[in-house]
Amino acid sequence: MFIPDISSRSGPKYMALADAFAEAIESSELEAHAKLPPQRILSYRLGVTVGTVTRAYQELEHRGLVAPKVGSGTYVKDRHHESRAFYHPVTTKSGIDLAICRPLLINQQQHLSRTLQDLSLEPIAQRAVLDYCSAEGLQGHNQTLQHWLGQRFKYEMDSRRLLWTYGGQHGLSVLVQALTRPKETILVEGLCYPEFLHSCQQSERKLVPIRLDAQGIIPEDLELQCQRHKPRLLYLTPAIQNPTGACLSDSRRLRVIEICRRHQVLIIEDDVLYCPPEHRRTPLVAIAPDITLFVGSFSKYFSGGLRVGYIIMPRSLSLPMQRALRASCMHISPLMIDLVCRWLTNGAMDAVDQEIAAELKARHRILQQIFPGAGHGAVPGFNVWIPLPAPLTGRQLSHQLKQDGVHVREAEMFAVDHYPAPAAIRVSLTGPTSRTQLKSGLEVIRTQIQSASAHAEDP
């Protein structure tokens, strides 16, 4: 039976007793499910009243350290098990998830812990991030983002051209609401990020696909669709196309800008997907800042739960953009932005960037062992585009893989309107939490493809 020593403790005896038990629990001297001494026995052994022990046990229960059981006594709670149950997702996907595109959690938890400790010591910062603020945000936050983007893009910009968002998807929705009206036309890549398609469909915008090849959208088809539809916006992912991984070549970037300027079309440059450092190019917004709206996010570069992003916009569009932002959420949480800004200035964001890049290289090596030559010519990001042999289609293979407990994205999910979906699947190398799980999932895919090819060759 554990009897704490409170002889050297000051203050009220019930609080001294509670503190002594709390220290024993935190140090694991008292383990989960251990029973605390009966109150009358403890009061006798310590020379205190039963009421003192009762108040101490109530204090421990208030702190979440113990729980009473009627007719049995008071027991130490299994807080680890309770935390796991409390933070368990409402819905989970069994098997190997090669569909979700996310950054792996490496050292982000340590950065979060240290940053929250720093914030706990700064009362001025605490008051600022707990209050309401305007859609324009806080001055220090905007200047921090401005400085970081200037270093990243080698491009100086006015901080008034920046707008914080709740991640990339929110930024895209704000842009669509601010710059278009129902039934107006938006040009998109023929294979396109599905959630942007859903956002436009929900708001009754007309989507027109532009043909793609290995270098991104085809300028001649862009010119043709501009002439036909007189669009307001062009949405594209020039750095790393989703889902194919293609990078828009330099010559095509200039051609796209020239066409859009001539037809008075604004460009939405989606740069949310993680791009390895050695493959990063000058963004369109640095070449054509007058017609480009750049959408960035820290969700793929730091952690998926960090729903903080930003828009770089022409100054002339700042007013309608702020109005659309206020209509959707009033303003972005300054608490979340403050965490991001601290990681931008203390080196945490750059450190995580390098860690993600290193892990990604290791996972691409696994990919090449199982699918030699996969992703050739594409940017080696989180996703890889795998073409399939005839007569297999992406939808067929996805269905077969799901029966084996492996989840992927079929090409049909990305096709806009009647744009022909190629026979292919998109595989996320960062979906699995371990390299072993990734290898197992890729081997299942290879086996299924080989089996389908063998059946196709049988007479």
C-alpha cells in the first residue's frame, strides 16, 4: 500500500496530500489502475482527518488523475488509453492507404511542444492571438510571411498583397466566390484536383477542360478555349500537376501568361502540393503578378492538421478578396497563424522541409525497386502516376485493390466533364505511415497489374 510522505510539504494538508499522490502518479510510482489507500486507513497513518483525505481525493479526481468506483475505492486512471480513445478518428480506413496525400509526422510534435511553451511565457502575444482581428490580419504575421516568401521565391512583394486562409482548399473557394459568378466559365486542366471541381460544381460555375500532355496544359488548346468561352479564370498546378506530377515547362509558362494577358484571363496558380527543393521553379506570380493569384498552404509542407494557407494577389483585387474572406469565416485564427510564423522564423519550417524531402527520397527508392521507371519525367513528389496496360482501367484496378485492402485514386476521379480519363492510377507514397507498409502496398499493386496483363494475353 502506497502511503505518501507529506511531512515536509507546506500549505493546506489536503493539497499537500493531493500533490504527493500526483507526483507519484506522474513518476509511475503509482501505475494505472492502482488502488489508492482506503480513506480511513490513510487518515490514521498520516494523522489527518478523514475529511482531509476526502478533499485530497476530490482534488485528484478534479485533475483527471483518479476515478472513484462505488463500493470499491479510488483508482489511478489509465490516461494514455483514455487519450488514445478520445483522439481516435470517428471513421477510419482499414488496410494500406495509398490514396491520401499527406506529409509524414517526423519531428513536428516536438516543434509544436516547444512553440506552445514559448507562447505560454508571452502575455502580449497571448492576448493578441485570443482576440478578434480584421480580415487583413496582424501586422507582424503579414511581415513574417512577406519576408519568408521573399526569400523562398527571390521576389519582393507588398505585404498588402497577402491574405491568410484556412489552407489551400479554403483559399480556392474564396477566389472562386470573389472573382466569378454562377454560370461563369473557369478553365481547368483536363485532369484536375477533385476538390476544386466539387467546389465549383457546388457554386454552379461552368468548368471547361484544357488538354494535357507530359509537359502540362497545351497552349494551343488554351488559346482555342479562351476564344470559345471568354473565361474569367484559368486554374492550374504548374509546379507539380495533380494528379500526373508533370511540371509546366518554362516555355509553356511564358506562352500561358501571354495567352491569358491577351484574353484578359486571371490565373489561379495552385502551389499547395509538396515539391522537393531541387525541383522548385520561379512561380508564375513572380513573372506575371498583375494577372496571377497564388494559392499556398502549410498543410503539405508541415502537417495536415495545420489548416493555414495564404493567397498572393494583385493589389487591385484585395478588396473583393477580403470581402469574400469575411463572408466565409470573418478572419483566420491568429493563434494558428502565430504558430506558423514562429516556425517560419525559428527554423522549424525549414527543418521539417528537409526531413520530408529526405524521407520522400527513401520512398521513391522503394518505388523504383518495385516499379522501375515509374514517374519518369515527372516531379518526384508525394504522388506517382502509374499508367496501366490495356484493357485494365483505373476504376477496375482501384476496385480490385480495395478488395485486397489497398486504396488508390483512379484516373476517373480527376477527369473534368467528358475529358477522356487515361488508364492510370495515382499512388501516394506518403499515405502509409511506414516504409514497410508502403512496400507491401506497392507489391500488391504490381501483382494485380501482372495478373491482369497475364489474363489479357491468354488466348
